[in-house]
Amino acid sequence: MSLAFDDYGRPFIILREQGSKSRVRGTEAVKANILAAKTVARTLRSSLGPKGMDKMLQSPDGDVTITNDGATILEQMEVQHQIGKLLVELSKSQDHEIGDGTTGVVVLAGSLLEQAESLLDMGIHPLRIAEGYEMACKVATAHLDSIATKWDFSPEEVEPLVQTCMTTLSSKVVGRLKRQMAEICVKAVLAVADLPRRDVNLDLIKVEGKVGGAMEDTRLVEGIVIDKDFSHPQMPKELKDVKIAILTCPFEAPKPKTKHKVDIDTVEKFESLRHAEQQYFIDMVQKCKDAGAGLIICQWGFEDEANHLLMHHNLPAIRWVGGVEIELLAMATGARIVPRFEELSPDKLGFAKCVREVGYGTTKERSIIIEGCPNLSAVTIWVRGGNRMVLDEVRRSLHDALCVARNLVRDNSIVYGGGSAEIACSLAVEAAADKVVGVEQYAMRAFADALEAVPLALAENSGLPSIESLTAVKARQLAESNPHLGIDCNDVGTNDMREQNVFETLIGKRQQMFLATQVCKMILKIDDIIQPSQYD
Amino acid sequence: MATLMAPNQGMLQEGAREEKGENARMASFVGAVAMADLVKSTLGPKGMDKILQSMGRGHEVTVTNDGATILKSVYVDNPAAKVLQDISKVQDDEVGDGTTSVVVLAGELLREAEQLVGQKVHPMTIIAGFREAEAVAKAELTAAAFSNAEHPEAFRNDLLNIARTTLSSKILTADKDHFAELAVDAITRLKGSGNLEAIHIIKKAGGALKDSFLDEGFILDKKIGVGQPKRITDAKVLIANTPMDTDKIKIYGARVRVDSMAKVGEIEAAEKNKMREKCQKIIDHGINCFINRQLIYNFPEEIFADAGVMSIEHADFDGIERLALVLGGEIASTFEHPGEVKLGSCKLIEETMIGEDKLIHFSGVALGEACTIVLRGASSHILEEADRSLHDALCVLGETVKEPRVLYGGGWPEMRMARAIEEAAKKTPGKKSLAMEAFARALRQLPTTIADNAGLDSADIVATLRAAHGADPGASRMGVDMIAGAAGDMRELGIYESFKVKQQVLLSATEAAEMILRVDDIIRCAPRQRSG
């Protein structure tokens, strides 16, 4: 294949070291890629929807993760195949952009490729399929916009937000407590939301957790939790109305960065150095005291002597606090981060109503909770769970729900879930296809079929007869021209998603279609795979 | 070519494995049930112990029947088994006891679930049933619990009963009355603070288990410096964390550079002087006992001896914190302001002998809450196991002091919950009720296992219990009586358990079972290649 002959019959080499490379080309290459993508999609398919199953993943080091979050599954699967990796990236970008629907996007892409395979068998050129998909995608997203509903909410009326978060959470392990968790998420998002600008900085919401207790104990701390304890065991465990100094300089003898040596050659020098050293710590503590601080939070460590002096002057202190926490604390308490003791002044101090240390169960681990900060701009969701795997999964689920709430704050358009939007789009695309002249018509029909994969998987995972329920819903949508009909996953008894209160964000859905179509186009365009052979 | 490949070949890394659907479920059921069976035989007062031999150098041997310890030490490869390992660890951290029960219950739940899956019930339906059963069980458990917190006498009796029940399954069972008294005394001294740190456990080989005792003071396993008083009354103690060896200058880059031997001598003298001053400052606090976390060299020790101050070196970090707590002093690192440092105090410090070892005994301490339990035993293995057992008992008692509700033991709560669930299942439509019945069956497995382990006729006893509970719902106090080998009244036998522990067992086990049931796909990444 990679060997050709020139006019004189002499062989020349197109691809060097062909022996050590394997090469697939043409339709075969496209098909190989589609097969790979389908495999990945199939793995995720059973995790879709409220009754989706979890995957158990064992990392190379033997740690176990149990999750049904698409992005996490793909990331931890350590997919090696190139096309598989593309899908991993796809799910990741959905995660970064929207934060939810990471499973759906992969399932959709897999189904699009599956449809493309049969078109290829019909002899349609991959590029024409790609173009058809592109056109169909435009029709579908336009239809999405037309069926989307604006849902107004205000800080007083948060019910719509809670309902949407509940839809997201219902497919997770926290399904049992979705109401409570959804309320926590919405409260957290609203606490940090910049409503006039319609923006939410999710960095301000920390999701922290500690193994133990039950999921019911999860709560929202209107403040910050740091996984540290007071530097001296005898410092008071609870402080009220304290002024906080945030330092990024260590309570240690100075260490100039320039290389230097202090030579001691006389007794006097030895003495003076000793005094200087002691004075150093006294000065440091005095400066903090002078500024009026009641609590010191330091990024670095303390010398034993300094630690005792702090204790002695009744200055509780926390050491080794991480950089991210320091910044959050500064934002929440209104303190300035002070890099040098000399610059400490009363106006750079922050304030908190209550700082307390709490312990857990029978272990010695402790955390410090800082509450009642003047700027309610940073909150912590404090997650509890029976074991580490549940805890991690709850954290991932909460992250998804937070993202959804944020998206709604940004853009309050919603579409209905339960596969209803997909079915509606599928009908719209099919109708549009009939008006298109050319091979693209087939591709558009295929796109419409592919969209149905999502409700199909939903029905299948819920233990419903998948094809029957899908066709029934589709017929009803067409007959009643009601785009809110979807699959009744929870056996509620109605197919109207408006009554079931199952919503998804419009941007999330739209992004899913865009991303899935893009990846499909990319995969379809590949007609040659050259890779190092496995046997070298 | 492509069609010949297995679907995921080339998709994952070499050495990675994927198990799907039924296979995955089977693998996790098998793993979890095997794990549960591993610890099953240790459950209950007649449970057997396990010998654990470590893989490391020395092949150390541990003999235990503590579920958490066993599971922690077993190396497992099955991901589902790891989940169970994890819940037992959390149970240990959270309440300290019931580590075996939680794993056995989770295993039984999965065993029941396996059969339901075999009957083509969808795992999600099983989970829904389990959740409902859990809610019913929790409500029943809460209703069954009772509290004697208002009557100190009765409450103490409850505590004693709980301690006895917990200890009866351990090595201490022969002396359980003695140890139950020990543990309850220790806990009641804490006056409800639940701060287990104030209880210090010292293990000394030699003697018999029943020679163990509770000391109302504090015992430190350290030595008093040479030539210093061995007995101090009305001690004033300075607790410190400061270098007492050379006390280097900490300013970075400082070093000594001299040009003659004479100067070396001078500086050495200055250093000594510095230490002498430091010691003097310490003595100026008006103390007669000095305890340091770090080493004390001979020179300062000598100064202290001259001043008639007792000095104790190298009390490790836990020790020093506990001492500070017990003596009511602060941990000092600077000594410039003698008047302002809070000193610790106690009535008497003396050296005592336990077996062949000399220990320092602090009695009449400021904080009346503290106490020390000295464990004696024939070998270090026995001591280790006694320590674990006592720790369990103390944890349970500590939790009970915080949450005074108690339950009867001997399988009584399980029987009650099972009955309540079965009642509820009768009223539940749909396949969920199958799962609820399965839940009840799994709960009944606990008394069955306890009876089996004791070599009793479990089927007969459990059936009797079931009849007793069914005849008199909510009021029967029947449970498994190990001694008589029949059903017996738990109140008369004094078999009590903590409500908090039971509740945590129920919640964790259900959560873990649910988690394993939800899995339909196991992907194992290729093990990391270790270099060398």
C-alpha cells in the first residue's frame, strides 16, 4: 500500500519504516473509528437517566471510584484508543462549559456515528453525511430555541431553580435526598451570584467533605471550612466577633533569599544574635497585637517559640492554610492578605462573627468553621457520607447541580427533560429533511433517528419497553403538537414533563447537540490512520 | 478485521479489564459476600478470632476479632470488597464499634439482592425497596429506643450493660464485669464531655488481665532525671516544648567562625551560659517539676537537679498535650514572663512501679476528668487485643453518653425491625415488596449468625424469637440468650446496645449495598508499572 513504483519500475518509499507502522485507510478507517466511538458510547449508555446504573472503576493504584457521571467515567477509564480519546475530550468540554449532560453528549455522538455507518454502507460520501448533520443540527437547535420556555425566578422565588437542580440530581446516588441537596445548591449559588451581571463564580463555592455521618447531615455553611486546627492545643476552640489577620509570612526567623552567612566570632556577637532572635518573635506577635487582630491565619508554619508567644498573648492562630483558602478567606472576611508584618494595620483586618473548631466521631481530625463573614460571597457545602466513595460521588453530583443552577442564573431558558426535547427536535428535523434536495436528506433523517437514541436509552434504563414507549410518545407529540411529552422514567403516570417538573437548561441541551455534531464531523473526515505498529 | 476484535480491545490500556452487566454484578456480589463471610464467624459473644500475619519483615502476628482490624489488614483486589472495607473503617471512626455487624449486614443484603436479581427484578427496583425498608427500620429503631438519662443510677446501669455486651464478644469476656466497671468509671469521669483523649491507656506486659486497673490520676511512661526528687507534693508543673539540648541560634546562615581555640572556649562558655540562664528562667517560674516534649541534655538536667526540680524529658506530643489538658497548664516555649504563664498543678507526683517498670504517677490533678487505665496481660498480643476491645467499649460508651438512647441486644432490634418491615411490605404494592421482604430476611441473619457462631440451633431460636415478636409486637423483649442457648428476656439478662451504633450500622450497610447494586460495569485500569 505504502510502496509505489515509478515509471522505471523502481520501488520508492512513501511512508518510512512501513514495517513498524500499521495503516488503515478509506472507508475501512472511518468504520474502524466509528466502531471505537460506539464502544465508548455503549459503556456510558446504561448510565443515562434517573434510573441509570453506576460504573465501578478501579484506578491503576487500586483505588475504587463508583460513579455515573459521564465525564468522570471516561476520564478514569484511561481510554487509549485515539478516537476514544476524542470522545473523552468531548465529554470533558461539555463538563467545562456546562457541567452537566456529560453522559448525554457521548451517547448522542455515538448514536450519530452509528447512523453514519449505515449511510456509509449505502455509499454516501462521509463529507456529505457531515454536511447533512450540520444542516440538521441547525434545524434542531433552532427548534430547541422555539420550544424553550423562559422561567423567571428571583432570590425570593427559587422554586424553578430547585426543580431544575432536582432533575439533575435524580440520576445520582443522592436521588433519595434530592430536594434537600437541590435547596443547598440553589442557596449556595444565589449566595455567590452576581444577579445584575447574571454571573456566578463557582470558585467561591467550596464543596468540602468528611467521611462519616449520613448524607442527611450535609449542609451549607455560610462561610468557610478549613481542614486545619488551631496551632496550639490550648487555644480557645470558639471565638465570637473576631478580627482576622491574614498573613503570608512565616512566624520564623527571617530567611533572606540571598545567600549569606552570619559569622559568629566573639561572645558578644553570640549574645546579641541570641537577643535579636528572641526580640524577633516578640516584635512579630506585638505587631499583630497592635493591629488589633483576634485571630491570625497564616499560610506558613510557626516556630515553637512564636507559637507559645501567640498563645501567651491570647492570639489564636491557624497555620499552614492553603493558598486557595487564604484567598477565599480574604474575600469573605474582607481582610487584606498581608505579606509582611510591617504592613499590618487595623484597616487590613477582616471580620467574622464566629470561628469554631469541630471534631468528628472518635478520630482526632478537626476542622475550623468560619461563619458570619461580612461579605457573604464565599460559601462552603459541607458534605457527609457513609464512606469515601459515596462522599466523592455526592461531591460530583453537587458540582453538576451547582453548574446547572449557575447556567440558569446566566440564562433562564429551559427545555423539558425526559427525552421530550430530543423527540421534538427529531420530529422537526425529519420534517425539514423532506424539503431538502440531495443526499443530505438522508443524513438529516439519520440525524433525526440518532436524536431518538437518548429517549430510547432512558426508556431502556428505566425498564420500560423502549421502542413501544418511544413510538407512543412520538405519536402523541405529533398528534397533540405538544413538545413537553417525554419518557415517564419514574413511573409517575404522566408523560407530560411539565407536570413531572423535569427540566434541563437550554444552553446545556444546545451545547450537547453542537458538540456531538462537531465531533462526528471530525471523525467522519478521517480517512487514513497511521499508527506505530504494536509489534516492534 | 475490526469485527474480529473484541469490542473494547485497543480501547483501553493493555492489562485493563472490563466486566459488564451480569458479569460485573456477579463479580461484585461474590466479592462482597466473600468479605462478609470472612468476618462472619467473629460476630457475637461466641465469635472466633483470626490470626493475621503481616507480609512485611518480621511477619508480625495479630490475634483479633475486631472487624475493622481484620478487614484493614486483608489485601483485597475486588472493588466491591473494598467498599465493604471502607464502610467498616468509617464505622470504626464514627462510632468505634459494630464494625463486624455492618459488613455482615451489607453482605447479607447483597446475598438477598443476588437472588432477586436472579428472579429478574431490576436492581433499581431492589434499591427502591431497600430504601423503603430502611426508612421503616429506622422509624422502628427510633421507636424502640429508650433512654434513662434522667436517672443517673439507671443510666449507669445501662452503661454497664452496654459495656458488658460490647466486651463479651472480645478477649476480655472472662473479666467483662471488671472491665465494664473500668470503662464506665472512666467515661463517667469525663462528665459527658466525651473527650476520650483524657483517658490514657498504658499497656504493660506481665500479670493477668484482671490485674488491670483504673487510676484516678495520670500515668506517664517516662523516667525522672538522675538525682532529682522522686516524690513531690503540691507540684507546680511547667509543661514545655523547647529545645533543651543545644538551643541553636535559628537565624538562617548563622555559623561560628573563629580563629583561635580560646575563642571556641569562650563561645562554648557563652552557650553554656545561655542554657544556664534559660534553666534559671524556667526555675524562676516557681516550679518544682519541669516536663519537656524534647530531649533534656545532662547539663540542664544537672541544673534542675541542683535546684531540686524534677525534670522529665521526651514526653511525646500526645503525652504533652494530654498532660497540659490534665494538669491545666499551658505548653510553653518562651520563658520571659514567669508571672503570666499558666502553670499546671497536681497534689502529688511520684514514681511508681508497675510490674518491673518505673512510671511517673500524677495524682490529684486539676482536671478531675482525666484518668489512666493500666492494662496488664500475659503477652503483647493479648494486650493489643485488650486495648482494641477497651477502645471499642470506650467509644460506644462515649457515644452513649452523648446520645443516651439504648436498645436491647442479642438480635432484639433486628427482630423488631424485620417484623416492622414485613408488616410494611404487606401493604406495599409492586415488586418493591419483594425487596423489602429480602431486607427483613437479611436483618434476621444477624441473630442467626450470632446463634450459629455459638453452636446453637439457630433456625429454632430465630423462629422462636420471631413468634415471640409476632405475638406481642412492640413489647416483646426476647433475644438470643447465649448462655442458656435459647430465646431469653434481654432486659433480665442485661444485654444492651447503643442506639447510635445500631442506627449507624443500618444506614451504612444499606448505603453500601445500594452502591454496589447500582453498578453494572466494572472497569479496571491496568496496574501501574512500578519501576525496579
